[in-house]
Amino acid sequence: MTIGNTVSVVGLGKLGACMAAAMASRGLDVIGVDVNERAVQSVNAGQSPVREPGLAEMIAAHRAQLRATTSFEDAVVHSAATFVVVPTPSDGRGAFSLAHASRSFEAIGAALRQKRGDHLVVLTSTVLPGSTRHGLIPLLEKASGRRCGPDFGLCYNPEFIALGSVLRDFLNPDFHLVGEFDRASGDRLEAINRRVCLNAAPFRRMSIENAELAKIALNSYVTLKISFANMLADLCERLPGGNVDAVSDALGLDSRIGRKYLTGGLGFGGPCFPRDNAALNFIGEALGADCAVIRENDAYNRRLSARVVARLLPCLESSGAVAVLGLAYKPQSDVVEQSAGIALALALADAGRQVVAFDPLASANARAVLNGRAEVCDTVAGALRDATTVLVATPDAAFRGLRAADLLGAKARVTVVDFWRALDPSLGSQPGIRYIPIGHGTDVPAAERALRELWHPTAD
């Protein structure tokens, strides 16, 4: 490894491990750093420290360009740039905790004290405006005895990735967001990113604070779009012949809106969206800005869960188990943090129903969260065996091909509530199956009566 061709990545979690492997796949020599010995050993053995599609294969294919260590000094001294990809979890105020980032910056600073020559430090972890300049750079300067700018470069460079497609998203970004301490730092980072990425995505270079705001603002805006689609689904259920997919497809053709994140279904969850909304509201309140739209969006998302359960209860078969298919917060993920499927399972268990569940990737994590309140099965067939009601909580490929025979088994009747319209709609015409696609108007007479009374009220 030559220093000029070497980068180091601090944090070998779901994003950091993917970044390290992707950079190695593009010809860079990469040193991964983690305090977790097991993660370090996995990488050095050519194995993936985390579960992410394609990661194990990429690490195995490029292990000659990739090694890992627990030593910050080893990584920093032997690389030209260090990317910091550590957790910044929400604290009790809604802000992002800098605890892990602070320790990493102090360790990098101590390593810089032992290094001759220049170095570029790049923060990738999501932080709030002002955090880098006022919370982290002083730690780096104190520990290193050097000044940011003249003695080392620094940028804020968050990634816009989704769990389950991290490698693809990292190598093919829509754009590069760069918050630069100075132009020289931004130039060096841009050169690295242009070499690594497969596409020619545009760069948006700006102040560190603007980039910090842009990162959380983008995620918060996406949640507004999700909630709008869920509102449309609720409206469509109350219209004769209502179909949220027809409505959202039309909206998505408008270039001002676009198709992504416009599928009405269950609310948003996961490790990023809810916390980024809380963080944006926190910084808004701290600076005296009115972020009521974000607060109301979060409140709407929380209310959605209660509305869904209230809507479900009358639809459930009177006896038999309820199967929840999909426990991760999204398809092709093992992450269950703030998962709608988990929330449904717990709410139904609290209502006294027997709940069984399955997820192709998240079953192990779900068991720990459900803690015996619902039975998590090892196969989809196991979850369906005794279920008289089936809830499709994620549009996972593992569920899309389910047939009437799979759902019915030896039962005479089963109710299927499909939150994402993932199953074949012809299931509704199969004997013994009551198919309820959420976002479709089903009680046509009641809907027509409501509209008729709205526009042609009965005379007194």
C-alpha cells in the first residue's frame, strides 16, 4: 500500500464496511478501523462484518486491497484521507449525539500528531448544523496540535444510501454533497469521489453548515412525501372505486413531484427518517425557526399506526391466528427499528389476538424486540399454517408470489390485508379468500352515499 493511494475508514458498520469495500473495488487501498475486534477480524479474513447484499462477495473479491485494524494511528499514518462513519444516535433532546464522533476525532487528532505531511479528514456521519465546526474540529485541533486548513483538510460528506442497496447507492449517487472547510479540502475530496463512483454525478460544494442542513432536510422532505401518499390512500379508501396507485401514478408523472416514495401504505420508520425529523425540529427550535410542518408530519405518522389498527380490528377473522408478513422497516433489510410490522404485531397482541409473524431477513432481530409476545416463524409457510388473517406489512419479494393455496392451506377461509398491494389482485376472486388492498375503496355503497349527501343533501 502506498500512502497516496490509501484511504482509511473509521467505523465498519453497515455504511462504513460498504464504503471500505466499494473503495477497494475501485482500486484504492483501504484500511478499516473499528473498536470491535470481531469486525476487524472478519474483514481481515475476507468476510463481511455486517449483513448487506453483495458486501460479502465484494470483500472477498478485493481483500488484497482491504485490511482492518483497531489502531487509529496505524490507519491515519498510513493513509492520505480518513473517512469517519460512526453512529450519531438521537439524544434525549432530539439532537444527534456526538459521543462516538468525538472519540474518533480525538483519536484521529492524536494520530495526526505522529504523522508528517498533510491529511484529509472527512466526516460522513449525519450531524446537525454547527456540530462539525464547533463540536468536532476543536477536538481535532487540540489532539493534533495542528490547525484545520493550513495543517490538515476537512470536509463533511454525508452519503444518501438505503439499507439493502448501500453498495449500489454509494457507487451510483444522485449527487455528491460536500461541505468544505476550504477549497483545497473540497478539491481533494472531489478527486477521491470521482475516482470511486461509477457514474458522473454532479457535485454540490458549499459551507459545512449548509451541507449539514441539506442532509437532514432531504430525509425530512422524503417523509413529507410518504405521509402525503398515506393520506391519499386513506382518501381513496373512502371513494367509490378509489385506487391510490392510479392517483399516485398520475402525480408521479409530474416532473415537480416524481414517482419515488409516493406509494401509499404504512408509515415511515427505520433508523433515519424519524430521528432526522426530530433533529430538524430540534435545530429549528434552537434557532427560533418555525418547523411546525415537521412536527405535524411526525404526529400524523404516529397517529397512522393507531388508525391502521382501528381499521384492522373489524376486518379480522373472529378466531385463529393473525400472521404479520414483514417485520423489517423495509423490504430486503434485517433492521426492525421503528418497523410498522413490529408495531402491528405488538398492537394486535395487546388486543388479545394470537400473532404469528415472518420476515425473510429480520426474524432474529424481531424475536428480540417482540420478546415472546408474537411467535416469529422460520418460514412463511409456518406463519401461514394456522393464520385466518394475513397482514402483508412489507412489499417483499418473498411475499409477492403467494398463491391462494399458500394462503388457505387446509383452512376454509382467510382474510388478507395487503398494505402495499403487493399480491396478485386476482386473489380476491378466489374461493375462500377475502382480499383487502389498503388504499382501494371497498365499501362502494357507503362511499357513494357519502358523496351524494355532500353534493345533493337531503331536503329538510
